[in-house]
Amino acid sequence: MDETRKEEALTSLRSTIRKLEKALQSQMSRGLHAPVTAARLEAMRIAYAVVAEEDLSGFTKAHMKEAQKVLLSLLPSLFRMQTKFADNSSQHTLLVRRIRSIDLALSRMEELVGEDLCQE
């Protein structure tokens, strides 16, 4: 994995995790049940761990497969959002990086699901 691409992906994933943490905290403080936000946050945390090549022993294959489903479900809306931003705008750049980071995480997860690193 190219180190520059990896660092870019980790930065993007950290940013997404922070945004989801704030959103979840806001929703919960208003007494809202937020299962979608919580699932996305967990998926992004797993994506970060996978890209960062952290210890994955705390994640089962079921966790990884669920994270894959959540991340895959995000991609269509992210691609649709691309058309709303002018090319080379900061929003477009951040969105492209988010898509690339999710793609990278999904590729790595696909490799790992078959390995013994992920317990059933």
C-alpha cells in the first residue's frame, strides 16, 4: 500500500469518525435513537483499523462483513454528492478522498475476511 495514499486515507477516515462521533452525541443528547449513525461510526472505526494495519483481534468476521455492508451502502450517495460540488473545490476534494479511503478499506477488508486475523 502506497504510504501517501495510506496517510491520506487515514486522515479522511479520522475526519469522518470525528463527524460521526459529534453527530451521534448530538442525536443522543436530544434523546434520539441513532442506530444508523452508530453503525456508520463502527464501520468507519473498523475501516480505520484495517487501513492503519492495527491489531484486528477485537473484530470478528461478522463485524467485518457488517462494516463492509455499511461502507458499500454509503458509496452510491457519495458518488451522487460529487456532482453537486465543482471540480477542484475543497468539498469535492474531501469527498473524493473519502470515497478513495472507503474503497481502500473495502479492498483490505476483502483480503482480511478470508484470513485467520478475523475470528468467527
